[in-house]
Amino acid sequence: MVSSLPFTTGDWVVHVYYGVGQIKAIEKKPIGGEKQDCYKVKTKNSTFWFPTIDFDNPRIRPVVSDEIIKKVVYHLRRKAGKLETDRKYWKKKIDTVKSNGDILSISKLIRDLSSLQVIKGLNESETQALEFFTERLAREWASSTHEDVRKIRPILHEHLQVSKAKVDVNGNE
């Protein structure tokens, strides 16, 4: 019998809030008073479930393809655009990227925050966001390419060094 489910045990998925995880099983869970089949997903720090019938869940997606990873690398290595110095701008940008979970938006934010760090430094919430998104990107990249995340982290940082080297510390474009 061919399964009509979008994911199978062993697949890697990304949840907008929980991050990258692997589907470990399908289990019955109570939802709205009824038991439903749910995917059990294990992430680095947690476990979450989502219904197998929830095909259009905007918070969950498969890990990206090799082609998208190439685009990520392209964005990481590019010079950051005009870097806004208003902290409110960065808070809004971080919140937007966190809520949509798009990997290309994440890669651009990492590049831009890294460049901003060179020019004027980051406040605590910007530093935490940079660390959070960099680790999330490394984990998805590793899951997508079937590599150990410890191998991916230095590669990611090498690409960021290229864009950071293009930063004009005087703030000129």
C-alpha cells in the first residue's frame, strides 16, 4: 500500500518556532477531544507533534534542497545592503524573520547582523538573534546535506567572513 502522507518516519522538517527536527514516529494524540494520528518530531531541545492530516500547516516545512543551500551561500557571501542603525528597525526585522521561518530571509538577516556587528556592534537581543538564527541555519543545512552540524558551522562562518570583509567600517556604501 502506498502512503498518501506528506512525510515519513526519518524525514527532517523545520518548524518555525521549534526549529529543525526529525520525524521519529506516528502516534495517536488527543486533538479537539478525538485521537488523531500525529507525527512525533524530535528536535535538539524538544519534542513536538503535528497532525498527519495537516498538509497546509504554514509553520512546518521540509528541510530545503541543495539548490536552496546554494542560494543561501550566495546571500551569505554578498555585501550587506545599507545597514539601518535604528534598533527598532532590527527588532521588527528579527520578529518578521522569526515568524516566517524562510531560510533565505534567515541567511540575509544573519549576513546583515554580522555586518552590523562589525560597524557598530549589536545589542543583547540582536546578538541572541544572530546566534539563534546562525545555529538554526547550520542545523537545517546539516540536515539537508546529511552532514554533521559540527562540519557545517565553520563553513557557514567562512562564508560570513567574505561578506564581513566587504563592510566599510566608516559606514560608506
